[in-house]
Amino acid sequence: MKKGVPSGLYAALKDILFPAACLLCHQGLGRAADVLLCPGCAAQMPLIRPPVCSCCGREFPDAAAGNHLCGACLRNPPSFSRARAIFRYNKFTAPLIYSFKYQGCTTAMRTFTVLLARVPTLGDLREKPDLIIPVPLHKKRLRQRGFNQALELARLFFPGEKRRIQPTILLRSRWTTPQTGLDGKHRRRNLAGAFQVRDARRVQGQRILLIDDVLTTGSTVNECARVLRQNGAGNVEVLTLARVFD
């Protein structure tokens, strides 16, 4: 705020000069708001609510069912103990994530943090992590994009945990083709051997929270968790911005 300018006047001038607009449809919102979504678009961006799979976070349609393991996690338990996301990935939210991930648009960042606080299932991530690790990008892709969106999310969601956020412990050591368009089997094959831990002593016995933007089949975070566990990590949980549901 400018020195000597009353806060109310400053806010009013800001609303006039930089009017708030919905992130999805770009309709004007009048006054600046914590969540930059009009009522109609907010309804198209549903937060993930229980009941969900107690492991992977998949939503269940029966509200009376309560949290329990889904069939996929029963058949093939993942290497992470729990994964949770803020909202569904769908045709409405996809452009928002695309602009953040590939174009570096940060307008939605404040909205993401507010939504994070409103998601009841995130309380399932009970353990305070020793390490917060963003899913890494290969150095070639990092040069192309200019930033790692998972690292930006980690810093956004945990602003007071600078020492716990460790972006260099887990490395993406092998170039992989983009996962978009691949099914679960081919995603897993594509990621085999793609990650490594720089120093196993850093993760031994540690409670780790992995951060990524979108959980699709779970192949990426599962491979990360597998490598971390293989190097002695303790519990590994996952937090993503969005979640794809079949």
C-alpha cells in the first residue's frame, strides 16, 4: 500500500484500475475477491469432498459409504500412503491449469490457496512432513518452461516452510516423453528409471509430502514415492492441485 493512502481508498482505486475478473469465463466480479470465480464457474470447479478412497483420494458416489479403499488400491497398493487433491480436473479447470503450468500465469495463485483451506479431505494428510518435495522436471524441460510448477505450488501452499521444501533431493535423471495421451500402462513404462535420489541419507526415515499439479493415473507420484521408499524414506503422502477422474 502506498504511504499515506488510506487502505479503503487504496482498495477502491485498485478495483477501478484493475477490476477483478473470473478466472474461467473472465466475467467482471465487481470488487476484488479472494476466490476469482463467478458463481456459475465456481459450480463447475467442484472441490473434492468425502467419501474418498482412503489411499488414492478417488471420490465415491455414495455419500453414505464413508472413506474406504478403492478396488484399484486393494488390488495394487501404491508406494505412497495417501494422496489428496483440491479440485477436479475437467474441461472447465483444464485451461486454468494449462495457463499456470505452461504460460506461468500466476493470477490464480491466491485462489488456489483459499480453495486449499476449504477442502475437507486434506485433513487426511495428518502427518506434518519432515520434507516437502516437488515432483521434479528434467533439466531440459525446466529450461524450456523456465520454472517448475510443482515447486511453485509447494512454496504457495507452505509459505512458512522454506527449510522443509527441498527441490533438489529428488531428480528427474532421464528424459521422458510427455505423459499426456498415454494410458496407465504406458505411463508407468515411460517413467521407469526416470527418477533418482541425490543423497539417500537425506530421506532415510523421513516423512515426505510430494507436491504436483495434477494427479491423472498416479503413475508419476507413485514412481517418485517408490524411489523415495527404496532409498529409505518413511511415510510418503501426496498433495496435488487437481485430480482426474474417469
